[in-house]
Amino acid sequence: MTTSLILAGVDTGGTFTDIVLLQDGQLKVYKVLSTPADPSKAILDGLMQLDALQHMQVLVHGSTVATNAVLERKGVPTGLITTSGFRDVLEIGRQTRPKLYDLRVCKVLPLVPRSLRMEVVERLNERGEILVELDEHSLKAALASLQAAGVEAIAISLLFSFVNPVHEQRVAEAVRATGLYVSASCEVLPEFREYERTSTVVLNAYVGPLIDRYLARLGQALPQKTVLRIMQSNGGSISSTMARREAARTLLSGPAAGVVGATFVAKATGDRQLITLDIGGTSTDVALVDGTITETTDGMIGGYPTKLPMIDIHTVGAGGGSIAWFDLGGALRVGPASAGADPGPASYGRGGTDATVTDAHVVLGRLIPTAFLGGAMLLDMERALQAVSTIAQRLKTSLAEAALGIIHIVNANMEAAIRVISVERGCDPRNFTLVAFGGAGPLHACELAAALRIPRVLIPTSPGVLSALGMLIADTLKDYVRTVMTLSEDAREVITSTFAALEEQGRRDLLQEEIPVERIAIERYLDLRYVGQSYELTIPFAEELAQAVNDFHAEHERRFGYSDPDERVQVVNVRLKARGIADRPIFEQQEIVQHTTAKPTTRRGVIFATSAGVVAHQVAVYERSALQPGSVLTGPALIIQYDTTTLVPPQWHMRVDAFSNLIIEPIATG
């Protein structure tokens, strides 16, 4: 009997590598400790342990290689070639201060030092007309200097190349002839705004060779028949070849996949207004879905701007591995430093001694040492107690109070992140459902919902590996942009021709990735602003420009509280998404048996903070696999499963819906 082929989604995190397999309509989940020195090792080990490697048809992978290289400044030596007189654009930036009132503020150093920023003699005007021809002698001199300096990659960003790429294409051709990695703005981001465009192509060059080598190594280790696809920051996937060429598109691939997975799961239940909460070992990623996933082209990675489209995600350094420490004033802080996978939290028993959020949960009884990863990994209670005791001694409190203090502080950091993407953008959290996932998300969800008065928490069936599931169901997605910079009343002809060219390119690229014609969908957008403004709003474009302008006025009113229909509108950019619709598993509704009371497997002591102080409850413990649609229970309770533990606090009620999601809501009082 032949084994059917397998589709796999793999999310490499700072602590765990999550694997989801889809075979014969059935999902299988697995977690293995990450191997930061070589992330592919954990992937291959996990797939071999599952006996899936030789039967793999498609592997969709979300990688942290690019992200970590930027955050840790461990990219390759990179050079920059730009127009004569403009090599300091990367350092001047927008002349904004990171912290307005900090007298000792330090700017983030450019990824390319001044000695590696070279100029070539050439000049175009704003219409793309050649004022000064490209000087080949200056190009040869620039290349010779960069080669002598030992760079591995070169970014190219010439003035107004987004209007006319002829000079930039010639420079890219000369660089490619040397064998160095090339990142040209006319290929990566043909869009106006000199500093952001330059920063984006520099980021791409800085991480490009690392991603190129990593994906080449991973691809060689996979069976020849396996198709390797890479998750992008925009929530779609691209081919490994494309990712190796435009590595900056993968900078937020893991968090983006989590939002895609959460949206897919929640929409099956009818929920369309969501706040997604992804708590892993190192960080917490939050996003707002108001009917549709929110995107941005004003992203920031490690202090460096990128204009490539990405899901609008806010990240804070708060996760299960976040380390508790004391600042100079003696105040307890948690994160952003993390124990990671090696050595990991003290309770992992791998040599870690610092108290972490995971250790605090162990001390409080919220994590069961013998039930972690389904019992495959035992947690060390004694080491957790020792680690938290150092915090308690410094605070002169009990162990329980110290552990609750760690949880309270990390919750405050997470709450602040949710406020950034909701309250600060005019959205009331009380109108949304909190979808919690990641290995630690279900442990913190209800306490965060209570703090923000979010009325409903949804825990998916496999919350610990939802990002990997998101990769499995992600569409193939290509983003294209052209700057046109024209008044709306004069824009019809240029918009029509630009959309036609971009659509032709999008369809051609998707067909090259073997997407069937009938599964290709085209989405059109315009970046619009009032004349004189320095920021734009991205508005969907159907057929009529007048309708897009009216939609812009309405969106401006919603976002900023005012609009001016009599003011002239400028079309800045034309955007197009070419989407290859993916085959997705269908979640079938199951029959609900009303008011089925779940039966606990055991009871254990769990500590909570209340207005009256520290309170220990005898808490019922339930196996998630034993909870059927219609099952109900009242907190306090713990629900354990292979990839996570869900905490239902006192005064909260849980039910299982028809899709086997856990729906947790506060019990109405009064």
C-alpha cells in the first residue's frame, strides 16, 4: 500500500519549532526544541521523528533567520551604491529622534557604514528623464572599492529609479557579473521615498546571502520531489527561489502566519472582529482584524524601516522564556531578554538559572510538570522554585507573590501591546474577540481579556502550533507597486495602463509557480492622499476612480476624525496583489450535545491573585481531547493538551463550540 503525500507547515520559533502535517484530510501536530545554530536541524529531526520526510509533497516554512540577523546585527558585510551626493541618505534618515526627551539617546547605526557607501555619477529628474548619463568609470571604481572591502552583498538605490530603472539596471548587471548578491530597488521596491526605499533594499542585501545559503541547505536536505515554499510578512507564501532573491519579504513570516491561521479558524465560527494574541517563548505578537487582515507598508525591524507590505503586527519582548530581572532602581522587570531554547527556563533542566515566566507558571501550579508536551518533556519543579526564590528574596516576599509579580508585569507588557493596535487606533477592544494561541497564549488570555474588558476568548484546537497551520493554508501572494504621483482627476489613463502592466506581470509570475489560471485572483489598490499631505491611505480599487476617492474621504474620516471632500486628492502609488488561492482543510461542524458537563481527570492546587490577596484554589484539570462540542465548565480550571495549557480563572465560564474551539467568557455579575 502506498503512503499518501503530506503537506507540512513548519514555524521556527526562538524556543520551539512547530510542525503541522496534513495527510488525507487529517492534521497532526508536533513540537521540537529549536536549534538556533542551524534551524534546519530541528526541522529535519522533527520530520524524521514523524516519519514524514520521505513522503513530503510541499513544505511551507516560516523562518526567523532574517529577523534574528537584523535584530542581532549578524548579517553579511554589505555595500551600497547610490547616486553621487546621496550616500548619506541612509544615515540622515528622517532626522527624527527615537526618544524626543532623552538627552542621551543613541541612534541606530546604519547597517552599511559610510566607508561602504559608494556613489556613481548619474542623475535623473523626477520624470525619469536623464540629466547625467551613468558614468561607467565611477561604477567600476565603486565596485572595485567594495570588492576590496570584502562585501558579500550590494544594495543599489539610485535617485528616481522607480520612474526610470535604466541606470539602476545597468549597475545591477555590473554587480551580478562579479558574483556578489544584488539587491536593486527597481526590482525589490520601485516606490518613492528615498530613505525608506534605500533602507528596504539594504535590509534585503544584509540578510539575503544568509537566507540564500540557509534555504539552499534546507532544500538539498529535503527529498527532490518536495516543493519548498517560504512564508512572507504579508501573510502569503512564495517560492524558495523568490525568497532567496528577496529575503526581506520574510522578516515577519512566523507572526504573519499566526494571524492568517487565527483569522481562518475564527471566520469558520462567524467571528470577523478579532484581536490575535500569539505568545511564544521569546515574544508576543498582537494584531487587529476588523473584518479583514490589516496591512502596513510602514514596517520597522530592529529600528530600520521597510516599505514592503506586511501584516500590521505589534511585537513586544514578552514570552514564556522572558527573564525576570531588577533595574538600577531596584524595580522588577520582565523581558525583553529571553532564555530561549538553550539553556531555556530553569524548569527545562538544561542549565538555565534565571527566573522566567514559564518558571513562574510552574511555581503557581498552572503548568503541570508531568504534562508538558504531553509528557514528552518533564519540567523540573525544584529548579523553578530555586530560580523564583532569588526574585522573592530580593523583593522580600513569598514565592507565590514573587511568581504572581512576574506574571503581572509580563501581562502589563502584553496589555500595552494590545492597546497600541486597538485603543490607539480608534478601535474599542470590547467589540472584539481575543484569539489566543502560541505555546503560552492560552495561559494569559483570560487575564488580559479581563484587563481590557474583552468579552470573549477563543482558543483554537491546536493553539500551540497555529502559526504552522497558518503557513499550511496561506495563499501564494505577490505584491507589486508603482509610483505614479498624479492628481486624481488626471489619473485615469495612467492608472489603467499601470494596472494592466502589473496584472500581466502578476499572472505571469503565478503561472511560473504552477498556479492554475482558475485559482488566480487579482486585487487592486490605490495609495491616496490630500494634496500637500505626507502620508497616504491604501484604498481598494474596483472600476471607478470616483468611488475610490469617495472611499478615501470616508476612511480618512474614520482614521483621523475629519475629511475634506472639496480638497484635491493625489494618487501616489498603484498597488496590485496577485493571489494564488490555496486549498484549505474544511473544518466540519460537529453536533453539539447541549450542557454536557465535562469530567476532570484530577485536581491540583493553583495560585491566583485576587483583590483579597494571594488565594490558592483546588482546580479541576481536564484533558482537552475529552471535551466534546457542547461541553461546559466553570473556572477555575486547567485544560491540558499536547501543545499548550489553557487557564480558566475563577468567575469565567468555558464551552466547546461546534468546531471544537474553546469559548471562554466572564460570568456576568450583578
